[in-house]
Amino acid sequence: MVSQELLEILRCPNCVREKDGLLKLYRDAWLVCQDCGRKYPIVDDIPVMLIDEGEKWVKTPEAQLPVPPPAK
């Protein structure tokens, strides 16, 4: 599980330069950007914070995100 301290400092790598890029934890398996909607999976307790990875899931509604996220 991702610690609260880490959640407080992580930001969406796509938005952080122009916006807040705040992330919310979804079902202990995803980080969802509140600005752009990119969704970053958490695999083996490690957030995969790659813009390309977040882009793959941007159109997927939160309720349809696989839990646990698929491993690469």
C-alpha cells in the first residue's frame, strides 16, 4: 500500500508544470489525476508514474479499472 506521506508529494508527471496535478488514490490500486484524468497503476506497491502508462487508462471510467492493475 502507498503511504500517505508519498501520496502527499506525488503529482501527475503530465500536469505538474502547469497545474497542481493532484492525485487521488482509487481502491488502493490506482492514482487518478484530478486535472487530466490520467490513471496510474500501482503494481507491487510501486506507483507506475509514466505519462504513457497513465494515458492508456485515461478514457477508462474508474469503476472499470482492473483491480489489481495488470502487471507488465
